[in-house]
Amino acid sequence: MTLDGARQETAHFAPWFLPDGRHFLYAGLSTDPKKSGVYVADLASKTRKQVTIESTRTIYVAPGYLLFARDRTLMAQPFDTGNLETTGDAVPVGEQVDDTHTKYLQKPYQEDALLAAIRHLLARDRRRSNS
């Protein structure tokens, strides 16, 4: 992706491919804070759309969550890969993550953080369905 002057973009970083191999997430920075955030883009058409206002490294985790850090808290936000959009609010799934160096998204930290986040989300979903 090239920087978009109309969006006043200054940087793109942290690409992460979605399961279809055609779409990917990336963080985009802009001099206009409303235009900074995480975007999803299409390799073939080069179209893109903003999916969150978080301008941080974000990854996709099956069965349908975006993971990112917010104020040293690991957050998970439901994400629909078919419609390429979030489907709910972000919820905390881990605390005291090292968002300075995004260790929670790198090996071997990534696997531990992902497993913990998935366990938390599944337990929460089970509690909700039993209510």
C-alpha cells in the first residue's frame, strides 16, 4: 500500500494477513487523528477501509477476533472476516502486556498470549450462553 495524501497518511506498519490470504490488516498513521487506525486492505483491488481507531499492531485470531494492546492491556475485538468489519466492542483479555515492543505479538510470546486470550474469550462466551 502506498501512503494516501488525501488521508494525510504518514506511515503504514505491522501487516497481518487474514485467513483468506487476500486481505490483510495494517496500522496506518495520519496527521489527522480520525484517519489513524487499523485498516483492512485487499491485495487484488488495493481497496481498504478503516476497521478500528486503534493505531497499533493488530492481529487476527480465529475464530474471529482482533488482538491489540491498549494501555498495557491485551484487548480482543470480534471481527467478521466475511464483511471485514468489527462486530462488537473490544474487551480486555490480559493485563500488563509489554506494548512498547509488542512482545505479545511475537514468538514465543505470541502463542502464550493468543492461547490465554482464546481461553478467556471461550470461557466468557460459555458464561454468557449459560446465563
